[in-house]
Amino acid sequence: MSRRLFVALALVQVFVLGGLALAIRVRVGDPETCDELTLLVGVALLVGLGLYAVLSVSLARRITRPLKDLIAAFEKVGLDRPHARVYPANSDEVSLLGRTFNRMSEKLSARIGALEEDRQQLRTILSGMVEGVVALDPDQRVLFVNDRAGELLELSRTPAVGRALWEVVRHRPLLDAVKRALESSEPHREEFSWTGSVARTLTVHAARLPGESPRGAVLVLHDTTELRRLERLRQDFVANVSHELKTPLSVIKVCVETLLDGAVEDPAHRGRFLEQIARQADRLHALILDLLSLARIESGTELFHFTSVPLRVVAEACIERHRPRAEARNQRLDLEVSHPALIVWADEEAVDQILENLLDNALKYTGEGGSIRVRLGVEGEQASVEVVDSGIGIPSADLPRIFERFYRVDKARSRELGGTGLGLAIVKHLVQAMHGGVSATSEPRQGTTFRVCLPLARS
């Protein structure tokens, strides 16, 4: 249609120009005889000029309307609306430009949608990480912080994004690590103690974003509190095992050297040295057995045979094994049962070992004439086993640690009584392996109560 308008305008222009030329020629040739022809030509010129004006306005409108639509669509794209479209009415050049714009708008919208989807996926991945992630710009303003970083750095109550890191984190080692990372092209790693509402050990990996000039940095935070705790436990374990092995070996070595130096020929004294050797050898043997048992339980290689275990029968058998030892010290050893048929779902040998260790402890740390009671009961869907003694008790400061390996409240007395320091640790791991729980309550010089809960067997 626009092409036809252009053709019409061209014809009108030819017509008008031809009329003008004819009028001029007539005027020059014979002005007196051509008045009528001049009038006709003048009317034709006026009509042609009128048609030219009408066609020009129509053409201008047909061109400017789609151009205005295109301008409005471009403005929408500038306002983050890449899905804007124009609707061409015909097939001229302006309409072709509109269709080209629509294709461009569709591709731009698709690419922006893909980028937004990737951005959301990246945010989801970073938010679900167990490590804390913080992104900074060159001025150390926070661009992004995931939930874990907010938890580790205690930023949950402070809107950190958009603010300088030093405004939301008042911890000099972390800020120094960020500064060193921005100044160097190499990643920086540092471990420090976090002194917040919860004491932690944090390791930060800080890396500068690539580029000729610093574009910012990314911090990855690891909570190494548990790792350092386990490392200390390992160091303590090695030190304690070395000490526990060294003591009996030193006694055995001294006794053997004494015998070799001539005591073996002394019938009156050699027996005492041989008894010491036998006693310390038994202590070493018990320590090694306890270490092996604890290692198997902790590694999960200990095989448990779960079955219905009559708790009263196991408790009575264990009590009877220890009764001569209790009677030798004039100690009272009783069994109290509040439920006639207590059947637990557990490993019978493990239950017996738990009672064996608890009774052994109670008898060792209860003086002559004291009492030890084993109480069996039911609490909810679990059976409870309580070993109550009237012994020396445990200070409240030591109670949280008594189930640790080699932890002793009174080290000298414990070694004198022959303990390995692993009995309660074995009890704790056996109970946990059978989906139960163990706890202790005590008062110094008032006695101690150890309480074990095991799941009841279902009928």
C-alpha cells in the first residue's frame, strides 16, 4: 500500500509539473488566445496540488504510526520488558523492520530467561551448601551471602547485602584475610577462632575474582570445630594409650630386672615379684581387649545379633557372678524389678557386657559396707536399667566427660583399683549401637546412678 502511495504521489507530481510547463508555454506562445486553456490548466494544478497534499498526509501517517509503535516497543525493552512486540499491518519496509524487531525481542527474552534460570539455580546450589559463601565487590561490599555463611558469621539479624563487610563482621582475622586476598592473585587460606555467641573454629578460603584489576573476592567458610575436636581426641587417645601401656610395662620390666639380678633365687621374695608381673600382664590383656572391643564398635564391624532378651534373667546372672566379690567387702547387692516381664530387643552379649561394666564400677567405687542396687523398669516404649551405688560419687564438673575414653575422676585411685578407663566408653557405644541411651547422675559422697534405656521387644 505504501508503494502505491509513492507511485500516486509521483504521478501527481508529474501531472502538476506538466501542467505548469504547459501553462508557461502557452503564455509565451499566444497569451491573448489561450485564456480558457490557462484557466483549465490552473484548475488542474489546484486539483493536483490538493491530491498531492492529501496523499502526502496519508503517507506520513502510514509511516509515522508504525515508527511510533517501534519507538514505544524499544522503550519497553529499555524498561526491562524484553517480551515487547509490535504488530505490523502490511508488508512494506517499516513492517519488515517491525517483524525483525519481534524476532530480536523473542531471542532477547529467551536469553534473559535462560540467564535468570541459571542465576536461580546457582543461588539454590549456593544456599544449599554446607560451606558458607560470601561474594564481595572491589570495595568489600557484600554482593551475596548464603544461609550457611549467615549462620557461621551470625548475620541472620543484619541485612548484609549492599553493606561493607567490616560493617557487619567485626572480626579482624577475617577482614585481614579478605584484604590479603584482594591484594594477591593467589588464593589465601586461614584458620581462626570465632568468638561469637557460639565458639567455633572456622577456616576461610579467600580468592580474588580474575581480571586485570581486582573485581572482588569470593570467601568460602568451613566450620572445622568438629574436625579440631576429633583431632584433639585422637591426640589425647594416643597419649593416654601410651601412658596406660607404659605403666604396667614399666612395672613388669622392673620386676623382671629384679628377678634377673638374683631375686629369682630368693624363695621368700620372688613370689611377690611374679605376682606383680602376672597382675600387670592381666591389666595389659584387659586394656588390649577393651581397645579392640571399642575399635570394633566404633568402626561398625562389631556384629550384633538382635533378638528378644529377657532383661531380668541377664541381670540376675550378672549379679550372681559379682555377689562373692560384694560379700567379701560386706556390700549389699540387690535386684529390684518393677515389671515382671521385661523383654528388650537387643544383643544379649552386649547387654551382659553393659551390666558387667556398670556393676564392676559400682563395686570398685563403693566402700565396705555400702550398697549397690540394680533396678529394672519400663518408661514408655523402653526398658530402663539403673545401677545405683552409695559410693564416693562424681563431682558435677566431671559428669559430662565420664563416658570419654580414659577419662578418670580420680586417676590415682582408678589405676590402683585396676581400671582401664574404657569401661564407660564401651557402655556408651554399645547402648548407642542398640538404639538406646545412657546417662549418669551423682553427688559427691552420696553415690552415683547410671541409667540405661533400651527398646522393648514388640510382641
